[in-house]
Amino acid sequence: IPCDCRVLQAIGDFAVVEASLTGEPNAIKKTNKLSEIPDEPALRQKNIVMNGTEINIGEAWCMAVATGDQNVMGRNYRMMLQAKEMKEDSPIRQEIDRFVEIVSAIAVFLGVLFFIILVVTQGLTIN
């Protein structure tokens, strides 16, 4: 499907595979019935088909509602670019960095401690 569309009329069983967006491999039946939940996300609406999805079965008359950067794939791409521009580490990245610092500090401390113990017990002198 080349753009985000609203289903105006589904002919017979009409279903699309949204695996490219959601990872769900099963076909999802779409109809022309409006959602009963106000402000429901487009991905959950039964009368919206998204750019990049594939028609599994049936036919439908649809009206384009979003193209280019305005459709779901375009918005996802923009969010990805914004995240790259922020250059702020994620919370998990900060935790990993802190863990590495602690482990490194412990390793250096133990290395120095074992060296001192070796010098004291073996009576080694440094020339």
C-alpha cells in the first residue's frame, strides 16, 4: 500500500498484513466502520490501512489520508532522526557505562593491592 488510507468500502473479506509496522505476521481484517474509541491510534483502527503494509486478501475502495513524511512510516523515520540528533545516552547506556566504570575501578584496585601484597610478602625491591 503506497500511502496511509481510510477504507471507504471493503469488498468481501479485506485483510492486510502489518508485519512491516508491528511485526505481527497474521493478516488483520479491515472494514469501513469508524472506531468507537475517540483518539484511537491509527494502527489500531479497523478502517485505516498503512503505508508499507500488504494486502493479504480482498479488495477495497480507499481514500489517501497521509503521504510522504506525514504517514506512519514517515513519522517513525523523523523520530529516528531526531533521536540520533539528540546524542543523549539512553538510560540503559548510562547504566552500562557506570557499571563498566565500577568494574574497572575494582580491577585496578585489586591489581595494585596484589602488587603491594607481593612486594611485602616476597620482599621484592624496586631498583
